[in-house]
Amino acid sequence: MKVRFRRQLGKGGMIKRTTTFSLGVRAELTPEEDALIKKCDAADTVLYTWMAGKKKDIELVMTVKGLVSGRELNCDDFIDLVRTEEEVQKACGIFKQFLEKAKKFGEEEIVDF
């Protein structure tokens, strides 16, 4: 799985010009990963949630399906953009671990402690 991140800086606001920040995120899956997602019925699995809106009163979610089709995440400032990117990267890493375990469904696994 490859995940592409695109940071964008823009200008917004009609009366008061403000700087806008957005993060484009899109995953490219191998055919094997795509098959595992279908096998595990994981397309609607939530990978990341965040609050949006001026009052942070709108909850948005990124699912596996959304990650594969691509999402644009709007952030309040550059620090928020960086933190959001880091959180999405963590979520993708956890999901990659899930896919690795899904490869071994039906097999016995021995874990030493």
C-alpha cells in the first residue's frame, strides 16, 4: 500500500483574506491488498475521525473506501495540517498491520512472551 499526501496552501474568505490549508490523501493498493479488503469486508472500516467547522461541531470520518478514492482534509492552520498528516499516517500503519494479519486468516500463529 502506498499513500500519497499532498499539502496545499490557498487563500479564502470574501471579506477578510485568510490562508487555507488542505491535505489531500489517497491510497494505492496492490491487487492482493484490494482482495483482502474485500475478503474481510473492510471497505467501511473507519481509519480516522476529525472535527471540522468553525465551532468544531461537525464530525468527519475517513474510511478505507474514502482513503482509496481520495480525501481532501481541510485544516485550520499549518500545525493542524502537520498533526492531521501524522495521525492519518499512524492510522494507515495500523491498517497495514491489519492487512498483514488478514493474510494469515486460517493459519495458526504462535506468540512467545
